[in-house]
Amino acid sequence: MKCTVGRGRTLALVLVVAFAASCGSDGEPAGGRAELSQFDPRVNALLERMTLEEKVGQMTQAEIDKLASLEEIPELALGSLLNGGDADPKDGNSVEAWARMYDDAQRAALRSRLGIPLLYGVDAVHGHSNVVGAVIFPHNIGLGCTRNPALVEEIAHITAKEMRATGMHWTFAPVLAVARDERWGRTYESFSENPDVVAELATAAVRGFQRGGLAHPEAVLATAKHFLADGGTQFGTSTPPLMLIDQGDARIDEGELRAIHLLPYRRALQAGVGSMMASYSSWNGAKVHGHRYLLTELLKNELGFEGFVVSDYLAIDQLDPDYKEAVRRAITAGIDMGMVAHRYREFIQVLLELVREGAVPMERIEDAVRRILRVKFAMGLMDRDARLWSNPALQALVGSPEHRAVARRAVRESLVLLKNQNRLLPLRKDLGRLHLAGVHADNLGYQCGGWTITWRGGSGRITEGTTILEAVRAAVSPTTTVTYSFDGSGADGADVVVAVIGERPYAEYTGDRADLSVESRQVEMIRTLARSGVPLVVVLVTGRPLILGDVFELADALLVAWLPGTEGQGVADVLFGDAAPVGKLSFSWPRSMEQVPVNVGDPVYDPLFPFGFGLTYDRETGG
């Protein structure tokens, strides 16, 4: 491998050397992984019984709310369903409704000629996050600051148990993106700008999701996504005005591609991840969904991946205006299952035509179906026992106190203290009056961010949890008065003000931003609060580093809470010293927009706060 000299290449070169030291002579990661091909005798026997239509059905993933009825599942021999970010059960969003929806779909699948069960996927990216009442953990950017793989593994295991309570057994997680430009709307889904941090924590998540093996009744199938280099796209290479960087083009050489962006996937393969999702993005102008070198020659042949590759949501459509040609390009490149949502009938029709015309070889179809069936056998779904159904015994654990306790700990460990002038933090619990300000202080939806109940998240009490304001009120002494205003008014006379500011929820390209400055009205509120003369703590709720401007200078203490999820009590734990801040930045923090993007290893590296920065209460520097 060789890397050209330029921005970000220094780190790449170091990583190439470090990675080579951990590999065998053939360049493969040291250690072993689960061999899905051990199920091939059973798979091959089933393949011999399948018609072409049944094979193509296995390669098709429809969205459940787009089906005309569940009878389409056996009619088309569908292999998979998903619930997208906004697809909830028709009879309400509850654990019981999700379980009924799942079980009804599986019963329909068993009515097909061969009775092959469904793979059922959902975006459980920070908890079982579509389900009201499930515990919502901090997004990955916060977990990256913990540097705690054991905690990340436990979070994934809890998520798996809450999923299996509803029957869902396939999560579209973890994200393995090494985000290199914080203007990207998916930055919060990345553990870090550093591939080693991403590799360690994403691999821990895979272990947690698949703990005990794919056939374990409390395990779910993990998905490493989005293959490859979705975090390395260049700003301005997307489709404006809808997108600015999301789904753009990674204009990097192969040395950087392998050293920075491939590294986490190698480790995830070593951990036994069973599925991969291709990226919407491109590599040097070529869409990944149609990139045979990346999907087949690199991932399947060189790295030896034995599971299956699923497309992203309607991503096949982007390959060509002619849908039939788009399908041809995707399948021949190496896509095994099409996440085609509402186009499932059209996908089946054109793929059947392509095979019959010889445009898609039958060998490619059988390879794709073999990969899908390997995973179904490995998960025990083909045995049609209790592992196939929702698990009522686990339903009491969804959102349980023991699960929320782990989430609260994750919040505590993810917080990063950037400034603590005159050792203002930790606060005393017996203050006379503590004033909270800002809309983020009492908004559970803002705390959780995107991919929470709905795709882009929401505002207000969208699920069960504790806001930062509620947590503060629970933490202080009975003699302390806690007041609150969303606009910062009423702070005069308080002993301390805690202003909670930040971003509003977004997901994917809806979060692409050319300017990462803190909102002007929030900055003006901070200026007003600072003029009051009351000591000022700023808590930042955000999915990425923001340009702080006057906020940093005016705050006496600055604590980054990222997107902490439902357990706001973890923020209060650190504010009042029940836990010391231990989080270390997983992303470099830029001084200004002129400095974006900034990553450790850049030839000129002078951020406001470097990668790995974080104060704590037992080694205070005054900030």
C-alpha cells in the first residue's frame, strides 16, 4: 500500500504500518471468525429445490408499510422485510404492537411453498430506537469519547435483547464510517475521525449484537455499514441543494481508502459480522453500489466475507435512470439483497428478466441466495423454533431500570469537559437558586437527536426518559430552587446559570451544513446571560463539534453532552460531581469554518481542542 503526500495522509501512512504489524504474512487480520460456509451443505440442498422466482424473492427486501397485504410475502417468496425510520406498526407504537407485526409477517412467510422465514431489519442504531419506551443510548460520537469497548459491547447487547423482545433480529448497525468532515449530517453516527477508535468500538458493538453466536436467542444480526469510505466524501460533491456532502464522492487514493476507511471493516469481519450494507456514496466518481472491485473483489474475494451485502434504501435506483440497468449493475457488482422498499415487485420482475436474458449470470443469483441462506441457517431461523418469534419473556426488560442504568453510565462517560474556569464545576447541590436556560434543557427529543422514534427525530416528549432539567431538579437538595426559562430570562439573582444549547435533530443529508456556527439567537442568549454576572455553565447538545465563537469565551465552564439519549440524569451526575468527566474528544474541534475539515495527522494541525482532549475534576487545569 502507498499513500500520496497531502492532507490526512500522514495518519494513513502510520496506520498502514501499524496494521501490517497486526496481520499475518498474507495481510489478513490475525485471529479467526465464524465460518458461515459451514452451513453450505444445508444451503445447497435447499437451493436445489428452489425455483428462480423463489431465489429472486430471497434477494428482495420490501418495507412492511409498503406492502398491499401480508399475503404478498408468500406470493412473492420475499426473503426480507424492514421497518424504515418512519414505518411503525399500524396499531400503535408499543412493544406489543411491534411484536405482533413481526410475528404476523413471519407466519405469512411460513405459508410460502418452501416456508423460508424472513430476515427482518430495523435501524436500531442507538438502542431499539424506533420503539416508544425503549432505552435510547448516546449516539456513537458520544460513545467514541468513552474509549470503553466493554461498555459499547454491553450497550449493543442490551439493544439486541430489546429488539428480540419485539422479534426483530437484524439491526442496520453499527456504522463503521470514519467521518473526516464534520459538515456531514451523519457525523454523530461515527465513533471517531480516527480509524483505530472506530475499529475498536465498532467491533465491540458487533460482539454485543451477536453475543453468544448468531443462533443465540438474545443475539441479533449486525450490519457493518456503509461499505466503503462514506465518511471520506468531499464537501460539494453531492447533489445540491438537498445534499452538500452526504452520498458524495470520496476522492482519495487506494492507500488512504485501505488505511483509514477499510481498517474497521477488517476488524468487524474478524469479529464475525454477518451482513454488510453498501454505501450511497462514490469512490473517485464511481458509485459503490455498482463497484465490483469494492463489493466483490475486495470485500468478498480478498477479505473473505461469507455473509451477504444489502443495498441501502432505494440506493440501487441511483445507478442508472433505466431501473433495469440499475438492477443489473448492482447485482453483478455484488449486491446480494436489494432494499427496494416499495419497488419490490418491479425489482423482482426486472431481475427475473435479466437472468432469463443472460444479462445476470445464474451463478451470481445462486451466490447471492447462498449468502443470504447461510445467515438464516446460522441464526437458527430455519429450525423454526422459539428463536424465530418475538420473545415475551424479554418484553419486561424493554426500557427497564437496569437497562437505563447502563445508558446513564454511558452518558456520564461520554461527556467531555472543555473548560472549567475557576473550577466552577462540579456544582454544589445545596445552591440557593439554580437557573436553567435554553430550549435544549427540557426537550427529550432534542437530547436524543435523529434516528429516534422517527427518521429525523423530533421535539418534546417523543418517548420515555429524563430531560436535563428534570435530572437537575432530581439531583439538587430540597432547599435548592431550580428555575427555568427557554430564552434565558429570569437569571438575575441566581447563584449559577446552566445554559443548555445546541443543534436540533436531523438525519443523513438533512444535517449537511456549510456553516457549523452555534445559532445566532443562542449566542445572543449566552451574551445576555454573561452580562448578568452570574457564573455560567454551558452544556452543548450536539451531533458534532460546532464553531463556538463567543460562547467559549463567555462561558465559565463548557461541557459537551453530545446527543445523550433518554437518560439526562447522566448529565446531572457530572454537573454535580457524582461522577467526574472522563470523556476524551473523538473528533478534533475546529477554531473556525476556515479550518474545517480538521483531523489529527493533518500537515497543519492547530484546532481549538485536539483529538483526545478532555478535562476532569481530579487533574484540573483551569480550562
